[in-house]
Amino acid sequence: MSVGGDNEEGALMSEINTTPLVDVMLVLLIIFLITVPVVIQTVPVEIPKVNNIPTATKPENVALSVDTNCDIFWGLQKLGSTDELREKGVTYLLAEVEKQKAAGTKIELPEVHIRGDANAEYRCIGGAIFAMQRAGYQKIGFISNPLPGTVPTR
């Protein structure tokens, strides 16, 4: 800080007082050091460690396949859109419930098993899931290939 001296009275002072700037920066640094651990919190979640168990395939279950081109297949029949999938799902579900009512057995809703290509976009498989949920199916699962050597025995 300059308090006068050899300079003329009217001359401009070209020195900058950085002390207030340093003070403000230190205060901001302390504030950030205190608030960052509070803002960045993680929730401790224990993910279950289970082996895949082979499912018992029932004939009334619906087998869907989704390929990399977003084509949806009901068994081997290619469907045109998710709307067509939903309509076919509703028709099949109603027919299955009526068949079980006529037989006098306990009504068990069929499950949906989706085989999705590993390179398929999420929106393709998500659309199939959403369409089947809208059709009334409660259990929707994925069929996958287990890693070599991890096939559990019953």
C-alpha cells in the first residue's frame, strides 16, 4: 500500500490493493470446504448377491424378443409397433383369464419374458416393457445368458 512519497499529488496510482481480494477468496474457500461434504452424500446400499435361478417356463407365459432395429417379436411373429404389442397383450391376457375361469382353476396371470439384444437401445426394450404394463401384465422379467461356469444347479 502506498501512502505518498515522491509521487506528485495528481499522479495516478498504478498499484492494486489485493488484500481484500485474498480475504474474500479465503472465506469462499472455507465455505466450499465446509459445504462440499454436506452436499455430496451417498446412500449406503447393499446390493443383493444372488445367482440367477433358471425360471420354469410355462406355456401361457409370453416370450418377447427385441432386436437391434427395435423390432419386437411375439414368439416368432414380428409386430409393427408397441401399440400393436399392447393390443395383442390385452387380447391374450383376457383370453387366458377366461380359459382359467372356464377350467375352474385359480387364476394366475401369465408372465412376460423379454429377450433383449445386448446392442438394442434402451428405448426399444423400455417401450416393450411399458406396452406390456399398460396391457395389464404384472410380472415382467428378462431372459439372459449366464456367464460361463455360473449356472446354478437345483
